[in-house]
Amino acid sequence: MKSILKNSNGRKIIKGDKNSIENIRDLIFLISMYRHDSMGDGKEFSSLEMKNLEHLIKSTPDVNFYLIYLNGELGGGAITFKTFSSFSAKHLINIHDFFIVKNFRKVGLGSDLLKEIIADAKDQNCCKVTLEVREDNLIAQDLYKKTGFLEAMPNMLFWHSPIT
């Protein structure tokens, strides 16, 4: 597995190592920031939730994560799941979470990170990369469109059934 996907112009994109304490720490830091962003739920992780999150990242098969750094500073990341398309009979990559640190937005990190995830999916012979985006997150939608993502046709809705 190639861990460094890109390293140029002060930008370094890596495919996270589940056994690296530093990589896991950076990912959990990003998820914590994402929760506090206007697109998150505004809640703090309890220490139990953080331990559980770390365990799930390390132990769940076909979960990968990517980190992007600008001049050595953590700029963003993504969590993906490798699954498959029953219609295409091939694997696909679903981007479950995608986040760019606020100070690093609008400098091209999001576009670079998406392009590397797509390239990695191509290297794995996947048929597509999927993601869901909040209806009110127009900035992210603009980024996804500029990077070649299209709305699903017919339009898809993301539903859930909370377990209480």
C-alpha cells in the first residue's frame, strides 16, 4: 500500500496508517473540529467516545482515511469505506466524512484531497466514488461539482433510522 499519495508544493497527502498513533491522533482531532463546525452537531467527544472511535477506525475492515498537510500543518482529511456496487459488480469508495480545517479552506486542499482519493479508487479498480452532502452545505457542493462529482440521477435521499 502506497502511504504517501502526493508530496509537492508544500502539500502532503497520505493514506492513513491505522497503526500510527500520530495518524489516528490527527484524524480524531479533525473529527472533533468537524463536530464543532457549523456543519457538525456542536458536541464534545467524551473520553469513552474517543476511545470507541479509535477502536472502530482501527478494527473495521475496509475503512481507510486520508490526511492532508500544508507546510507540515494538518489541513484536513477524509474517512472512506470500500464497499461495492451491485449494479456494476465492482468495488466503490464511499467518502463518509470529508473535512478541511477552517484556516485552510479556499486554498485548494479540498480539491487536491478529493483528486487523490479518486486516483486511489482508480488504482483499486473501483467503478466510482460516492459521498453524501448536506443540502445546506453549498460550499462543499461547489467543491464537489468542481472536482467532477455529479448529483445522482435520479436524485437520491439519505435517510436514517436512529437507534435509541
